Amino acid sequence: MQNNNNDLLHTEKIISDRKTFYLDLKKNARGKVVKITEDVSGNRDTIMVPADILGDFIAALSDIKDTSDNN
């Protein structure tokens, strides 16, 4: 399967200690998705979040952050 970078709409990179996170907004035939990749010493794990539930995903992360900040 060939990777087509033409579907990349936006990208962000976050570096934390030995981990690097890549957040890529992509568009494919089924719609827009956010591809989140964690790279640790060359080992990568990826999840795909459909853009139409991105608000719910961000709200859940915000709730987790609030809980983390308060404990």
C-alpha cells in the first residue's frame, strides 16, 4: 500500500522526554481523520480518530487533564 502525503492537511509534533508524538489531520475517501502516532526510539504506535468525533475526543482528554491536575 502506497502512502500518499497529498492527503495531509495539517501536522503537529510534540516532544516529551524520549517520546515524540505526531498529530496529522488527513483526508481520505471516507472523510477526515486525525492520525496520532507515538514514536519511542523508532517503535511506533498509531491510532486514528475520525474528525467528526474530534470534539468528543478533546473533551474527554480535557476531563482527564482536569482530574490529573486536581489529584
